[in-house]
Amino acid sequence: MKADSLPILLRSLELTAMERECESALARAEAENWGYRRLLHYLAEAEVQDRCARKIERLLKYSGLPASETFARFDEAKMPEKVRRMLPTLRSGDFVRRGDNLVAIGLPGRGKTGFCAALARELVERHQLKVLFIPAFKLAARLLAAKRDLKLVSALAKLHRFDAIIVDELGGYVDFTQGEVDVLFSFFGERYEKQRSVFVTTNLSFGEWEKVFKNPMTATAVVDRIVHRCVLLEFPGKKSIREEEAKQRQASA
């Protein structure tokens, strides 16, 4: 077998990183007197790292996560004490693997969405977990359309492929129709039964969720399923983060 056929063989096996690194690795191995085992380990490691990077890129692409929301922009010292204390545990991703939920409660602009999005991004980058970020009104509209097309079961099944779904702004911003309430109830119920994580950001306390779900019984049933296995984080804050950042920009202008 000809030596120059090696890249072709690697390409046929879809070992793209090994193909890319092959020539330079062979040259380095000869120069530094590597053994076969070290050379093979080097090439295999390059392939694994490349596949991991491409998988993370693919997961982020389909996650819907806002690109600007990362922990790099957060001042951890300004986080609420419980949030700061819980952060190392949350970053491990174990609560998602268990199917536990996370609810972030606070007034608008207090950092709920940014925190949950940044956490979800780390769960993708560190642990290659599959996440989806979607505003509550878009989720309701998507599921209602699926129900009208008699495809609600398959739509829910597709959503259950995600390890965690961030339902953003489930609060008093949008007045859901009864049809949307019904499909959201189905969504939360199915996630509970499948033990799949949901992150919820909301400006409403649990006692106010009947504003979203139209009646106390439905709201109680949804809350009961969410809090059964749940991390509750409160984002009090005296001022909106966006307001403070705007003032800082004006002061530095």
C-alpha cells in the first residue's frame, strides 16, 4: 500500500482531524523519534478534540441561546448571595442529569435571563448537554400550531430530546389564550413525567401563576410538577441591570 494513500484512507473513514494533522504529525514523530504508540495517541487525541469542538458548535447553533449572554459579562460579586453560592453546583450539570428544574424569579432587568442563558451555555461547552432557549410565547405558539396540525405528540417528543429547555419570561407580559395554556400544561406535564429539566424565568411568584394559566387549579398543578425537583433562585435587585449599564455608558460618554 502506498504511503500517500493514507490521507485518502483517513478521509474515507471521516477522520478529518487525523487527515489534517497526519503529515505534520509524521514529520514531528520522525524529528523527535516518537514511537508508534505516541504517534497514534497524538492523532487520536486530535480527532477526539476536533469532534468535541464541532459537536459543541453544533449544539450551540441549534440551542437558540443569545450569543451575548456569558458569565464573562457578569460580576459574580453583584449576584444575589444564594445564586453565587449555588453557581459551582449548577455548573457541574448534575441537576440537569437528574432531571431537576430551575426557576429564576425577579422583576424585569434583574439578570434572570442572562444568568440562565450563561449557565446553559456552560452546560453545553463543559458537558455537551443539549439545551434549547425559547421565550414562553414562542413555545406556546409552536405547540399550539402543532396541535392544530395533529402533531402535538411528535412536537413534544422532539422537545424531550433536549436535556434542558429554558422557558424565558413566563410571566405577566403575554396574555395566553386557553389553547396556549392547554399546550403549555401538556409541555410541563410531559417534561415532569420524562424527568427532563426545565429552566423558567418569571417575574411572578408561584402564587401569581394563575395569571398565566387562567385558573388556580391549573396553575397549582403546573407549579406542583415544577417545584417537586427544583432549584429556586431569586433575583431581587433594587435596580434594573440594563438601567445601571445605561447610566454607566452615559457617565463615560
